[in-house]
Amino acid sequence: MKMISSAISVYLVVYALFCPAIGFGQKAPVQQKNYALTPKLPPPPKPEAFTVSTIPLPDSVLDAVLVNYLPDAKHIVMEVTLAGAKKSNLAVMKDDGSEFKCLTCNLKETIGGEMPVPLPDGKRVYTPTGILECSPSILDCKQARILPLVYPTIPGGKTIARIASNMSQDGLHVAYTLLVTRPMPGALVLVSELTRISDEKGERYELTKTKVIAGDKTALPGAPDFRPFSFGGGEVKSFAGMGQYLTTISAFEAGNFDIAKIDLTTGEVSRFTRHYSYDEGVYPSPDGKWFIFQSHRHTTRMDAFSLIPRPLIVNNALAPGVAEWRNEEIEGSRDARRYYGLTMTDLYGDRARLSGEGYTGQNLTTATDNLTQYNHFGNLTWHPSSTRGIFWEQKDPRQVKKGEAWGRLRMITFTARKPTTPLKIVTPTMDWAINLEDIKPLDTSKQAEGKLVGLVSGYANISTHKPTSPSGETVLKVEYVNFSDDGQYVLNGSETISKKTFWDATWNADIQVTGKHKGFLKVDNAKFTGRSQGSGTIRTQLDDRKIEVNLSKGLPTGVPGELR
């Protein structure tokens, strides 16, 4: 993801998703899915053998962060940064590093921003900032031009930013997240048809026949107070099941980011990941059997924020501060230092929240110089056989020498797998989703205080103190009394968020955990100020997992003794 700052994008999405839902009034209970419970799923697979090798690149290529296979299964299309170039470009080459060719170096227009997607006709490449047209083909691109991509207008609202996008395997549907005002901020997850237009205004592509997938409502009808539901809303990631599903980064518990899976044929939302660490980019295999995704599970970097599961009451205020810590902004570096690794699960995802209690996938970030020098950055593209994939690893910007590439292009091969056939492409009608032109303003007439009853036991009292002046703080306090959504974690105690601006917040907590699991969360004046800066301490323990961090010193990177 290389659109607006990746850190800012997550902050904005989280804020937009949950800001309107911060004060629900108590209503009659409604039947709802309990996402704190792990459904009964088939037995998980055993770990697989794999190798990882480096694909050679021309010396002029500084990075190739975004890659995708072409339909011939031999070539890849990439967004690259070339030495001396004033803009990013699209290029093609064989997946062994040979036959490199820049497609857009001679064009003045910019293009890219996310994974380039070749259209089925073999002549065009989708990106969220424009469509590349090649004649006679992408591989034999004698003539190239970039046509602009026009996003739809929001009825009664204004688009502030495009957060993320991706294209379905059907070569027709595009999913994307727009941050809009209508009048309150909102993050809309939309799916449109890519349509080529030629009229008196010129040639261009437009996103038409738009369906609203998520973000148009923030709670189930009649749902209890203070239990926001995003319907899978968040930052768009990937189409899965060859177009049947859309994956997004959403929230099911406070301070944690998980993968949601939306069935585009029915609108049903499922929780794909449930580990307490931070998960993000999603890369489903063509045969539908495997998911690789970005995660911090290979380190303890993000664990202090979400080891103890709590409901989403405080998430609007807490999540922006949490999200900023997943990367590290470095002065003078174009890109933040990433701390991501890659995890792989089968098509059913996590079977547990804790690795000791069940399947939480297989760690793929195992090279001897991973973490110390290299971390995952960008995306991953699967070979059509589902036996291997290609991805970019960023080198720690502090260790990059002048004139050196900013990372390396890697191929992961699952050595025991036999080639499989991709699933058949699915093109859902999405009749369950409303049309964009029929969207209605969000209901913002919500109370600011009340009680949330746990889905299994207890309750939480919520109070909000609003500032008396524009420069004052809004204080949100939650008191837990035998609160539990799953019967395994029973919470007693309180947490408080004092928020002055979108960027500035102070978090305090003193929570005890009983039930099947024993532990605590103690937060002493944890201040979030933006750009991976802060102060205060977080101490937390769950069973035998114990974490203590001081934000002024930084968080673990995965390198022993290193804090950033």
C-alpha cells in the first residue's frame, strides 16, 4: 500500500468507522453473532516445508514493492522505483528476473499506488490512480498510454481521501474504501464496475454501478448500547474465493486489528483472524485453500495494546494511537520502516486467540536476516499453481547504503505441494447491498452514557465527560463489572481515554482478568502523539505471557534488545 501515508490511512479508517458509534443508547437486545467465540472448524493443516530465494533485479531498480503475476504464469507486472526517475513506473519481467522492460517510463502521467492488476484481455493494467493500456499487449507493449480513473461522487457528502482498493479476478469489479463526510466522517467500503468511457469529455475509466458493502451503518438494528458493528467495514484488502469474498481490515475488539471476510453473495461477515496481534494485508491463493497475510505475530511489538480482549467501547479513541506504532517513521526516509512478517493459514483462518490453545497459522518470516535487516513490505502475488508466490522485503532504511536497492524481491516455494487449478471466477450480483445513490446519512443522535451488557456475563458502565472549551479534553471512562463476551475472559476494573485532538490521547487502565484465563492490564498515562512517539507505561499479563513497555523508549522490533 503506497497511497496516502499508510499510518494515516489506518487512523482515518478507524476514526471514521467508530466515531459515529461512540454513544449508543440502551435498546432492546437483538439477536447477533458473537465474534468473541471461535466457531467449530475443521482440523487445521500441519506446517509445510518451504524455501525462500531472491529474484535478481536490474541495478537500476531501487524497489519493486507491488507485484502481480500476468495470466501467462511466467511474467510479473511490478510497480518499481528506478534510480534517477521522478516517479514510480510499471514494468514487466519474467519471474526469474530476466527480460525486464519498463512500460511507463516514457509517459508523463503517474500511475500505481497499489498492486497492479492485469485485466483478462492481456492489454490493460488496473491501478487505483489510472489504467494502463498497451498495444498490442502488455508483454509486447509498443504503444502505451494511461487513462485516468474517476471515482463516484457521494450523495450528500464529500470524499476526503481514497484509502485502499483492489480489483476482482473477474476483471470487472473494483473494491475500495473512501473516507467521506455525510455530514459526519465515514469510511465507505464500495464495489463498482470498471467502465471505459469515450465521449465529448475525452477517454477515461469510471467506477459505475456502485454498491455499498459496509460503512453505511454502524450498529445492528436494535443492538445494545456501545456495541458498534462495522459489518466488515475498514480498509479494503483483497478479493478472495476468486471474487466471492472481500477481505478488509476491521476491528472486533479494542486495540486489535483483524481480517474480516465479507461474502459478496449474501453480505454475511465472518471473522477470519482472531489472534491478539496486529494483522493487515491479505493474499488468498488462487485455489482458495490458503491465505497469507501481513502480521506482527512473529514479534511482541503490538501485544501490549491487545493481549487482554475488551469490547470496542474505547476503540475509536484508542486505535489511532495503537496503529501508529506498527511502523516507524524515519526522518529522511521516503517509507516508514515496516515490522511486518508473513503468516499463512488455511481457508478457515485462526482456530484460537492464543497460539497455545489452537491453530494460529504458520510463520513464514524465518530467514536469518529477517527482522535484523529485512521485513515484509507491499503485497504478495501467488503463482496460478498455488505452489509459490513473490513478495518484496524492505531493508531497514538505516542500513541502506547510497546507490543500493531498498530491499529485495523474494520467491517463496512450498516444496511439497503439487500444482492445483484455480477456483472458477465468481461475479456476485450483490443484490443484498444498497446502491450508492440510495445511501442515507448516518444517525448521529446517540447518547453518550449508558450500560453495555456482556454477551455472557456482567456489564460495563460507560460515562463521557465533554470539554467545556474547544481546547479541552473529552474523557471516556469504562468500568467493567464481571464483564465477559465469551465466558473465558471475565473483566473487572476500568479504563479511561482522555482525548484532546484526533492525534493526542492519554490512556489509563487497571483491569483484572479472571475465569479460564488469569491476568491484568495496567496502563499509566500512556500518551499517544503521532509519528510513533509517546510516553507512559503499559504492563499486562495473560497466563504465562507477561509484557511491560515504556512508550518513551519504543516498542520491540523482533531484534533482541532493540526498541523503536
